[in-house]
Amino acid sequence: MVYFIRHGQTDYSERNTKIYQGFGVNLAKLSESGIAQVKEAAKDERLKGADIILSSPYTRAVQTASILSKELDIDIAIETDLHEWLENKNYIHENDEVTENSYLEYEKTHGKYPLGKEKLWEDAASIKKRVLKVLNKYCDYERVIVACHGVMIQATTGKEFPEYAEILEFDLEKNSLMNSPFEASETDLKNCILILRDITGKQDVNELAIRILNIIGAKGGDYSVNTIRAFAEAYLKESRKNIVSE
């Protein structure tokens, strides 16, 4: 079982000053209230005896994890792909106005790109995919605590946006990439369709694209364009061999 816990309330009083400008805002520490929230959450019986605490690399999550570690006597591991939602999926930090507008659009569309359009912001399917890749590395652990972020938790669990230091349970076995392989985003599907049209010269390849993305998902979920093309070519080659042998 995975126990997601959102970080405690953060102290942004020095935002846009000193080292807290731009992406540096993610270095902000917890407020006194935030520290108290996490200490209270550490009393939850579900967290006691967990095997490990995973943490996002952002300070507010790491500090949350460190408090839990001290209170529960559990080791911490930092996992960089447990970061919060990205306003720019190319890892380019945008200004506050762009970030706010992007998040408003994310909320309005429930984390999905408008049909036929691709945005710079990270969609919910991509968030869940990267989080599950991390969690699958710890699938042999009985209980895992994950100190992380609100949008990330919401996208992964499909539940309501959590309060500060709120704990949400997540059954990894039921949600793993191996059991639910098709975790590709709409962009991945679009890329696969374009690649298949290029290879086959046919337009109606949607079902085949989904089949190939499922295969990729079952083998780890690397949906890069080069990987999709390699799997598509191998799949079509094998299909042609089977037809000839029949």
C-alpha cells in the first residue's frame, strides 16, 4: 500500500527575493503551521511501520519527509520524478502569470489537452505515468509513504485535491503499469498514429496504435517517438511473418 501525504503549509514570505526567485520558489521551507501539520499527521497509525519514505526533491516535500522520518524512524529516499505538476513539460520555468493561466486551463480541462491540441503544460496522464514508474521500483515493499504535492496526488489517485499534510491511500497493485499498461497520453497516441500512417501508408490505424502503446506500457512505458517507431516496426514485421507462415 502507498500512503501519499501532501506537504505541510509552505512559507512563501520571501517569494521573488534572494534565492526564491523563479524556480527557486521551490526552495521555500514549511511554515510553523506546516511543521505542526506534518507532526500531527505522523501520529496516524497507517504510517507506523512503513518500509520507506519517498520524497519529491522540492524543499517543502523533503522537509515533510524529514519530519516524518524523525517521528517514525523510517529512512528517506529522494525520487526526482515525484515533483509537482509542470507548467512547461520541457522543464522550462515560466513566470507567475503564465503558470497561473496554465494551471487554470489544466483545472478547466480536468488535466486533459483539448481534443486535437497539445499544450506546454503537463497533462494528468503524464503525471500519473511518471509517478507510477517511480512507485513500481518499490512494488516489493509492503508499505510506502510518499511526501509530495497536491496536483501530483490528485492526478495519480483520481481523488479530490488534498489538504496540507492530508494522507491518501493508493493501492499500487491495482494501479501498476503492469496491470494497467495503457498509461500513454493523448500526445503519445497522436505520435503513434502519425508513425503508423507513415510506415503503413494507411489512415485508419487508431486501434493498432492503442495496441502498440499497450505493449510499450507493459514493458515499462517509454513512449518516446524513437521507442514508438521501433515497437511499431517490430510489431508490423512480426505480423507480416505470421501472415506468411499461415
